[in-house]
Amino acid sequence: MAVRKNISISEDTAKWYEDKAKEIGTTQSALMSIALVDYIKQDNALKTMSSIMIEMKRLQEQQQIDK
């Protein structure tokens, strides 16, 4: 189910979206949706990577203690 959201963006951003949507043959709404989904994926990946890095550091510290 889609939910409608109204946003305010700068004129430069609006122009970029207009041009890009025309370039790839889609609507501005679809392009914004794609961009937001990609942003969410990137944000989740960064959170996961941060957790992995913390765990790696913990394991390295544990290895030092075990030596």
C-alpha cells in the first residue's frame, strides 16, 4: 500500500528530479521512491557494518587477552 507524502525541496533539487525522471523515463514520484528505498538500504548497510566492526574489535581484543 502506497502512502502519499508532500515535501518541500529546493528549486535546484526539483529541477534535477524533473530532468532525471525524463532522462530515465519515469515519474518524479517513482524516482523519489527509488531514491528513498536506496537511502534506507545504505543506512541499514552502514548500521550493519558498524556492528560488524564493533564485533571484530571485540574479538581482536579478546585474542590479545588470550595470548
